[in-house]
Amino acid sequence: MASKKEFKLLPKFWYELLRWVVSIVLPAIATLIAALNATWNWGWPIEAILATFSAVETFLGAVFLGAKIASK
């Protein structure tokens, strides 16, 4: 019986890289911005910035989880 070829939207390297960015890099950038804003008194609307980062991270995390579940 011939094996069915799997459809992959992203190669494994790109999937792992993007997953790392979503789970490590984006939260680290948000933390860095919040800390620098408080330290240097930049006056940026930090609540709005952190809410935006959080929303983007949650959305991308859900997309990656959905893709992982669908690929099984």
C-alpha cells in the first residue's frame, strides 16, 4: 500500500523558528520595553503596548497549537 504524502505548510525549520519567536522572543521584547519605559520614563502607553503584545502572542500561540493538532 502506497503511503500518502503529507502536506506541510511550513518546513520543520521555519515552524520551530516561528514557534521560538512566539514563545520566547515576543514575551522577552515586551518585558524589555516595559522595563526600559519604567526606567527611563519614556512615557509610552505601556498598558496598551503590553496588551497588544499579549494579544498577538495569544493569537499566534493558538494558531500554532491548532496547526499542531491538525497535523496529527
